[in-house]
Amino acid sequence: MIAAQSSLPADALTYEKAGVNYDQVDPIKLLAQRSAKATVANLAQHGLSEIAASRGESAYVLDIGHAYLASIVECLGTKVLVADAVYRATGKSFYGAIAQDTIAMAVNDLITVGATPLVVQAYWAGGSSDWFADTARATDLINGWKAACDVCGVSWGGGETPALAGVVAEGTIDLAASCVGLVQPKSRLSLGDKLAPGNAIVLLASSGIHANGVSLARKLSERLPQGYNTPVGADGTGQAFGEAILAPTVLYSPVTEALAEAGVAVNYCVNVTGHGWRKLLRHTSEMTYRIHTIPTVPPVLSFMQREAKLDNTEAYGTLNMGAGFALFVEAKDAERTAEIARGCGIAAWVAGSVEAGPKQAIIEPIGVTYSADDLKLR
Amino acid sequence: MIAAQSSLPADALTYEKAGVNYDQVDPIKLLAQRSAKATVANLAQHGLSEIAASRGESAYVLDIGHAYLASIVECLGTKVLVADAVYRATGKSFYGAIAQDTIAMAVNDLITVGATPLVVQAYWAGGSSDWFADTARATDLINGWKAACDVCGVSWGGGETPALAGVVAEGTIDLAASCVGLVQPKSRLSLGDKLAPGNAIVLLASSGIHANGVSLARKLSERLPQGYNTPVGADGTGQAFGEAILAPTVLYSPVTEALAEAGVAVNYCVNVTGHGWRKLLRHTSEMTYRIHTIPTVPPVLSFMQREAKLDNTEAYGTLNMGAGFALFVEAKDAERTAEIARGCGIAAWVAGSVEAGPKQAIIEPIGVTYSADDLKLR
């Protein structure tokens, strides 16, 4: 449960109750991070150096002279289990949609450092060779993957399609993607050294749950009499919950590329994934992020907040609540940034600003404040 | 079963009988490859181009101007299940060893194109948060991963450690690695355009099964009265089968880097993984590969051949049989290449040569010939 001002009913379904225990994972994550950091010494033999500030950020950055090289590996996570359940129940394949999600997980992280994504590699580990024997499903996955590559302007370089009986659960597939890109010119590097009071915060619309908060959604579906079939509208109409969850994650690289082309400098980016709006506190510096405008909440997220009985502190601290990506730009560029995003077909809001002050995110319209204690990623 | 001259006893345990059906996976693999290839059009907007010959090779190569950029994602596969079984039975952790295997799967493929590996990203997807709660095991994994990065001279950039209950089998972990490197100077590109009759074939020693043929080994262990506890020596002594399987894969990048430093040009490389020595036929061109010298077979592989009742055609066509990597160099450089490898602590043999002729690999010491029909990777 998030510290802040949250006081939830006893039957509220929080992320912790949904079986995601960040505390248990984190100490080993920290050990891995320290060990990883120590390997930087290996770069000297190649005459290369890393950008140390990229460690702990969403993508790792190497200085290769004429450009920076950014790389990442990301996975879809458990969203595939929702696609599996809906496929079993309705015969509708959303594997093309979750292919886009998987690429979004990698690309939306890679672009936060200012990189142009260039190559994606596919990692599709089936629970058995049989996974690929359902050619309709496999074809949907492939087509969705290719379409997402086309949207992001990346070359799909190849990948792995192992059959891992005993490692991956029978009947499902573990989807992940690696992505490589270049920060070029080097001035596009957006690791936040230019992030400063006075900067504007522009939020880009999400399409729904994206690929975070899925464990909560799955747990919630078990509570619902109609499960994934439950309509998400407050009036009992609307899209079925399962299908609403499977709206594919928005790909934000067209926006960051369009901004670069228009000469708009981006000081920092946040991909709003796990930890929801607490991610606004991601940068290490001590600053206050004041939000005066919040996006319309997608119906599937309103439904989840309502049905899981989450107050705003918990909902905005866990889910993206309509904001999938945050851009931190000079105040003079704020409106233009939002317009360029809209030109890419993505709703955008000049939502707030960066101020001098303690590390906190003040979400004025809902009266919620997250402090540094609410986000411990490093 | 491999076509060639194989005639096996009825109770022989072939790769096909071990449940690995390449035929079932391949048509979708081909569809994925065609779709992937179509995305090359996306590179034009960045003023970049791919090296088309790298598609279907072991790593994907992009021309970024001053250098080539190579990238890859690879997984450990089911070898983790052997580590799990041995850990349960003996309490001995081989997770550091399989960490090295995972990096080897990526790095040994990446270097085949002539790239210097620079960055590795970790993908460790546990069946639950609990996987990481066993800190001794997790620490061994981390330490092995770091040590392998140090051997390969790469920076461990970061990665993902998701807990994927329901996707990854409870109690185990799906391990994969992505790797990025540069081919610099560009003349190091070793995609085989200079591969020609008269070239020498230098084989580098394997440490055992590496991470291919593991399904066969697992199936075999079920046949053995003592299972993984069975000594691998012909006289009933020697290392236990399970632990022998878990000898970590040799990391070959120190050899390719040392060759570059010594000015020895490599025309082509083959990472001997799945398909065993049939991989010698990997390059698309029509040539004959004649082998006159074969390495000593590691005890674990002799044991597997004996116990699974494989003839040489099946054994060399499935397992590495002591040769983990093949370098194709100018004849004048052959001895020096082997010496440089030995200087890196890796046994090496000037094992044969490339000849004009039909596409076949003639393994003279064992009287086995593989033809183009025996290897269909593309």
C-alpha cells in the first residue's frame, strides 16, 4: 500500500494483495545493479565509456564517439495470460495487440534517453512447439509485431523462438523484446541534466492499462461474477473487461522523433509504467512536480479503480490513469510539444510544471501528493 | 533422424524422440523471417541500411556509418531445468554456471559476424518473486553473470527481473541475454563473403554439452537407473552426469578479440550449437568442408552417445562432440589462429579445409558426410 494519504476499505484490492511484492525482488535487484555497475571497467579496453547517469534510468547508454548507443531488454509480463483467457473464452486473438505491447515496453523505455530506436529483436519462448502450431494465433503475433516495428520505424532484426517445455508454462508464451538505438546528435540525450524548475510537464494519453497493473486486473477478474466478460461502463454497458485490458500500449516513439525533427529539445522523459504516477518522481534530483491538469481516465481504468475500491492515491500510484508518457520540456515549448504529439494522433496535455522544492509530485485536481518515500526504484 | 548414413537401433534416443520437433517450429519461423525482412524499409528514414547478408546469420548487422552495429537476443533454454534438478538433489548451485551459459549463447553468436561485444542486458524471468528470495542461488547467478561479462569485456548494462507467475513455471526461471556490439574497423565483418576454397577450418574446444542437446540429456537421465547421479566414465567412475552437463559453455570472444588484435582476418565463423556439426554447412554458398582432425570428445558427450545409442552420424549431427566454435581463415593463418586460441586457454585444432565442390561436410575420421539436405536453417 502506498504510504501517502491512502486509507482503503478492507476489501480493496491493492497491488500488494494482487501478489506483486516489490520488496522481495528489490534487494537482489540492487545486488545485480551493483555488480552490473562494476563491469563498466571492461569498457576501457575498447576505448569506450558509459554514461553513468543512464544506470537506473530506463535504457543503458554507451558513448561510441560520434553518437550514443542505447540498449534495453523488456518483457510483456503477464498480460499474455489475459490474451490466453480471452482467446480460450471467445476465440478472438489479441496476440497482435500484445505483440505491440511487448515492443512498446522496450521502445517506450528506450526513447526516454533521447534515442531513436533502430533495431528490435524478438524473444518468443513458447511453453512447447505446439504454441506455434496454432498458425492463426502465431500469424497474428507476427503481423502485430511487424506493424508495431513499422510504426516505430525500426528494423526487426531477428530473434529467438525457442520451445521451452518445463520452463515456460504449457499453452502460453513468454514474450520479450530487446531494442537498440542511437542518440544522434548527442545533444538529444535526455537523462535529465537539463531538467530544471520552470520546465513544463506534458502528458501523453494512454490507451488503457498498457502492460502494467495486469496482475491487479487478473486478480480483479476473479472477483467479478462475469469475469473478463464484465462490461467496463459504469452503467453496465461498454466493452468487455478482458478485451478492454487488451487495448495495445501506445507507441510513443513517433512523438519523440517528431519533436527532434521540429527542433524541440526534451529535457527528460518518463515512461509511466509500474508505480503509476509515482514515476513522475523518477529523476534523482530534488524537485517538485506540480500537476494542474489530468487526462481523461480510460473507461477500463475507471472500472478498475471502482471495482477494486482504490482511492485516488492508490489508483494514480499504481496505474497510468490515462497518462502513458511524460515529457519535460522548456516552458516556451510546452504548447508546441502537445501539438506535435496530437499531430501524431496522440492526445496530449500541458499538465503541470517543475518547481524548486522537496521531491514530491502534487496532483492538484485529485488532491494527492506523492513524496520521495513513495518511490524507491534504485 | 538425420538422413545421411544413420541406421540406429530401435531404442536409440534421438533428438526427435526427445521431443524437439524442428519441423513444427520452422514454418512460422520462416513467416517471421519474411515479415522481419520487410521492416528493412523502415531504416531509410534514418539514413541507415542493414547488411542484408546478416539476416539468417547468428547476429543482425546495421551499417551506422563509421562502424557496423550488431545485436542479438538469445536464451539459455531448458538447461536451467538440469540446474534445478541438481540443486534440489544435492543443494549444489550451478546458477553461476548457467549464467555463463546464457551470456555465451548471446556473445558466441554475436562474435560470428566480427563484432566486439560491448553491452549485455539480462533477462531473468522468475516463476514467482520467490525465485529471488533464495538469496544464495540468486547471488550465485549474479556472480556468474558478472564474471562472464568480465571474461567477454562487456558492460552489463542492466536488464529485467520480472516475476511471471503463470507464464514461467513455478520454481524455475527463464534466462536470456541481449547483446550489442560493434564491428570496427568495418573490415572485421565476417559474414562469409571472403570464405573460399583453400581456407582452413580451425575448431575450438567445447567444455561439454554447452547449452544444446539438453532436451536429449534430460530425456536420457530419465532412462538411467541413477539419473543425473550416474557417473559419466565408461568404467563407471567419473563426474555425475548432471554436474557434467552443467559445465559452463566456453566464452569464445577472447579468441576473436585476440585474433583481431594480432591482425588475423577471420573469413567466417560458426557457433556450433543446435544441429551439431551440420552447422559447418551454415553458410549459403556451395562449398565442401573436409575435416581431417576431430577434437577429443568430452566424457559427458561420449557418455551421451553411448547411453543414447547414437551412431556417429546422429551424435555429430546433434551435439558439438568437442568442437564448440569453428573459425574459417586463410590457410596461411591456420596455425597461428590455433596458437592464439590456445594462448586464450582454449584448445584448438587445425581441423580441415574448404574445397570447391557440392555443399557437404565430410568428417573423414568418422566416415560421416552431411549434405545440404541435412541442414535447413533458413
